Amino acid sequence: MIYYKLKGKRITYDQILNEIDPKSGIKKYYYKAFYLGVGFLIITVIVISTITGLNPKLYNPNK
């Protein structure tokens, strides 16, 4: 929902979950919002694990 608010679209949370595209018959915004959310969570976990030192392959501050 934050993605659509930043893009300037006036869309509600209910529309994201329930609006169906008439051409394809699938939910119009749901899958895009889901995969953007999953991608954001993966990037957040990688950044936090790198900062805490649990992922030294990506960033090693001792070198």
C-alpha cells in the first residue's frame, strides 16, 4: 500500500486485496503488492544481518 501511496495513486487497502482485472480475471494489485513486500523483507533481512556481522561474505569491516 505504501508503494501505491508513493506513486500518487488513490487506492485503498480493500482495493488491493479484492479488485479483479476484467481482462485476465486475476487480482489487479494483489500479486504486485505481495511480491514487492516479499522483496522488501528479503532486502531488509540481508541489510540487518550484514550490519550485525552475521553475513561477512557481503561486507567485512575488518578488511
